[in-house]
Amino acid sequence: MVMNLDEHDREILRRYAADATFMAGGAAAILLQLADPRIAAGVARHSGFRERPLDRLAATHQYLMALWFGDERDIRAVVRAVNARHAHVRGDDAPRYDAREPDAQRWVAATILHVGTDLERRMSRRPLDPATADALVRAYAPLAGRLQGASAGWPSTRAEFDAWWSERLSHLEVGPEARAVARDLLAGTGLPAPLRPLMAPVRLVTVALLPPEVRAGYGFGWTPRIQRVAGAWIAVLGAARRIVPMPVRTIPMRISLRRVRQRSRYAEGDLRGRG
């Protein structure tokens, strides 16, 4: 793992980031990202996410796993791929957007951290201890920092992150482009038919993980009954995590790393052959 973390931080990262249970928060992170109008415009106007959601989710997971658990060649490969996808995602129509804008990249990274730690709190029914929370904030720094987001800065403690997050929420605005993408995402549009029934619990968990102001912006209902059912599904996730052994929960991480390495080694061999 190529990051400036001590062994304590690395152990915490291995315990949380490789666990596939946290993929249950993926849709909530995406909806938080889209609540920034710049990101919603870029996704709606340049991405095939609505038609091929699994492709986008797989690419994001591979990027995360390579940064956290890969070697330098893996990291170079995923950074190169993301930069290539972002190169043409920009526009001057309101809202002005550019996928390589540091602050937008920091926001994307922040949503993944926030949702992951919130889901952990709900599944374990207790807050993260301060040392673990601070370690995770440090570990998430490269998500934007290895792209163009380093110049936007990154908090060094959970307290700093929470203060920045609270202020940032006040600037979000869920617009029609965000709602359109969210509607297709949570309906399972683009998914194979056998997977669509799984979207019912995903929708409930997603809505539960959104801050109230963002939830209202998307127009999601939130009644005591919905809250109870969503909480029950999150409790099921927590119970499953306690039952399923860690080697099983890390299978998606190993698959993502293997795919990254297959592409990166092939690309490097191809380049050598051309040289």
C-alpha cells in the first residue's frame, strides 16, 4: 500500500476499507455527490451512469481498492484511467463544471468517507472511537489527493472533517439533473432484471443514510415506518457482517485489485512492446 500511514492506521484501513459490507452505502454517496450541482451536471451530461450503473460502481471500487491496497503501478493505472475519463467532463453552461476541479474532487472523496463512517456507526450501534475516526480521515486523503484535489486541502482529524462537512452541507442544492439520475439509479434502470428486486432494500438504506436536508431535496418520504424498516435492514447488514468471515467480505476487494493489475500489467507490456 503506497501511502504515508503508520502501521496503526494501516491496520484500521484494512479492517474497514476492504470490507464489502460498506458497499451498501454506495448509492447514498452517489446521491450526496449529485447534490453538488457541478457534479450532477457532469454526470448527467457526460456519463453513461444511468444506462450502465454497474460499470461506474465497478470503476469506482477499483479506484478505491487500488489506492488503498495496491502498489504504485496499480495506483498509476487507476489514476491515469480516471484522469482520462475526466479530461472532457467540463462545460461553461450554468452550472459551470469541470471534473478536474479540486474542490469537486474533495467533495466526492468526502461523501465516501462520511457515508462509510455513518454506516459503521449505525451497524455497530456505537460511534467510532476518536483514534479510529482520525485514522480513517487520514487514510481517505489520497482519494482526491492523487488526482487534482490535493490543492483543495484535506482535514487531518475527524473534528476538522465534521466542521467542514457541516458547513459544506449548507451549500448543496439538489436540482432536476440530480433527481433524474437518482430516480434511475434507485429504480435499478440499467441493471439486469434478476438484480432489480435488490433495489428495494438499497433504496431504504440509501434514504436513511442521507442528511435530512438532502433527503428532502430529492423528495424522499421519511415516516416513522420507513425509518423503522430502514433501520431493520441496516441491522441485518450489521448481523451479516458479524456472521460472514472477513476473508469472504474481502472477495470484492481482491477481484477489483486483480482486474486493475491485469489491465495495468497489460498496458505496461504493450507500451514496452511499442518502445
